[in-house]
Amino acid sequence: KNMLKRLVSNTVLKNTSLTKFSTNFCFSSTYLNNDIDSSKLKITLTDKPKEKLPLDKLLFGRSFTDHMLVVDYEDGEWKAPEIKPYSNFQMDPASLCLHYGLQCFEGMKAYMDSDKNARLFRPMKNMERLNSSMDRICLPKFDSQELCNVLKKFVSVEKDWIPNKRGYSLYLRPTAIATEAVLGVTSSKKARIYVIASPVGPYYPTGFEPVKLYADPQYVRAWPGGTGNYKLGGNYAPGIKSQSTVARKGYQQNLWLFGEQGYVTEVGTMNKFVFWINEEGEKELVTPPLTGELGDLILPGVTRDSIIDLCKEWNEFKVTEKIFTIHDILKANDENRLIEAFGAGTACIVTPVKAIYFKNKEHIIPLDKDDPNAKAGKLTSRIYETILDIQYGVKESDWSEVV
């Protein structure tokens, strides 16, 4: 072992001239000369508007609107934001985002209410999380409110692209990338935030479709001290192969576990919730916590946060953020204490779970014990409809902001 350590040490010393790691400091809003300024927004409208697809032809993330929002960072400052016709980027092949994963993004939606007002659902939550993700990979931070102001203007420009039907929406994809052209593991002196939009239909066009999960400890999504609690592109690429593997076995999503204990973390790209009667005899909704020893593993989802707040407001059962294991779920199921389980995220709001495969056995998870034909549990359905009502302005709430 000592010989190996000396060999590695000598090799590193000999090659320090070839492989230089950055001594640049990560950006902070303290260092910015100019932040994003929504009053400087430039708008150039397209003279070649696209044809809109019929609602029944919409596929998630396959068609895009006429314009995009772009804000560049260079020379220590954010430049004037611009809304311009949707187009390809010209990018240097050495751009850092193409080599070292210096990229992060958000997912959010715009909705049309019955009065034909465009609405956003808790947009500042997404701006704050994007800021947090950018800071984690040393991209320059920004004024969340100013970017939100510009985003709202972008939604106004693209308002005609928001489908005017419940369940349909305009999916928004804010993205941040490092654009400095340099081959080296370093922070970037140049960056770009851009937003594109795609009209989308309901996640469940014919009603809920419960999913089956595959829990395999061989695959790990995140780990303590890592980046699982940030929305980085690099968190998603490694899951594609495992997702393909479980799909071939007849399962729709991975149930991500961690450690020998089998701690439950997330499901696919969603936060995980379990509704059960706990061992003290209380009805309880549980989800993994954002703090503590496993806090680094969990993405702080906007839908997750909304579900927790809603259920606490209802005050009908206990709501707990705590660590639990796959064994806790299966034990509750075997003892007839498991009521229902679901995933939660922007695209679907909630996804009911009907089965979990673990250690060579498929375990059937209840949906609604009072209705054998139900495709979702009572709580899952209630959460779904309540959040939809807020998003479309049917139910008054500060969470829904008119653009």
C-alpha cells in the first residue's frame, strides 16, 4: 500500500504541469458588478411563427414555442436579458459545459385559468433552487426576483402557446451552462441562463396509471456529501441505463435505495411519499428529510414542499420528514398498515405506486383498499386535484401567481 501511495504521489507531482486544477474562487453575488436587471430586457419577436399542434398531438418536450429567453454572463457581469426567436446556439467545442458537467436546470409550468390569465406555480421556489444549483457548480449567482420578473415577461410573450384546458400547460425549462472555452477542471468565467418552453398535455391523459418500482441496491442515485440535493444534469445521466434495465423487466421506475440498511431516497426522478399507520398506531405521511445524515441525497422538490404544507394545513394526520427503509415499507405492508404510496414531481404532480420489486419478490402495494378498481389512493387523488385547482386558479392561493 505504501509503495502504491508513493507511486500515485510521484505521478501527481510529475504531471501537475499537465493537469491544472483551478484555483479560481466560486462566484458569489458579492463579486458581481452587475446583476440581472429586468428593466433592461430586450425583446425581438419572430417573423416566422410556428404552427401549433392540436392538443391530442402534444408529446412531452417534443415541440417548442416561437421564442426563448437568454441571459449571458461575461466580464464579471450579467448582460441585458433578451427574448428572441427560438434558434440553435453557436458554441465553442471547448465550452466547459460540454466536458465537465457544468450545467443545471429547472422544471416548471405555466397554466391558463378560466379567465384566460397565465399563471405560474410558486416560481420563486424554482429561481431559488436554480441559484443554489449554480452556486454548487461555481456558476455565478443572480437576483432570483429579477430573473423571475424576466421569466414572467417571457411567459406573457408566449401566452398563446399555453393550452387552454385543465391538465394541459406550458412546460418551462430554465437552464444554466458554463460557456467559457477551456479544457480544464475549473470554474467558468462565462455562463448563460436560457429558458425554452414546450406545450404539454396531461401526464395521465386517460386517468392515473399506477407504476411498479424496482428496488435494486446495486444502483445508487446519490450519496452523502454529493450533489443529489441539486438539480444538476450530471445527476440524471447515470440513471438512464438503470432505468432502461428495469423497464426491460416490466417496471416503470427505480426505487432508489442507499446503504446496507436500504434507506429509501427517491423514486425515478421524483420525491417519495408513503402513507401508513405507523407502529404507534397513528396515520402518518412520511417522506425522506432534506437535512441530517441523508439530506444530501434528496432534491428539495417544489411539489414535495407543497404536499407537505397542504397536508399539514389539513391537519388530519401526522406529516413527518424522516429516514425510513425499504424494510419499513414492506413490514408495514405485511402488517396491513400500508395505506398507499406515491412519487411527486412537477411533470406528474403525483404518481401512485402499485408494486415494489425487492430481492426476487414483487410486493403488491395498496392503492385504495375500499375500491379494488381504483388506480390511485384517496390521498394521492386528493393531493392531485387540490394542487391542480391551485395551479389553474380555481382555488385561491398565494402559490399561484398571475403573470
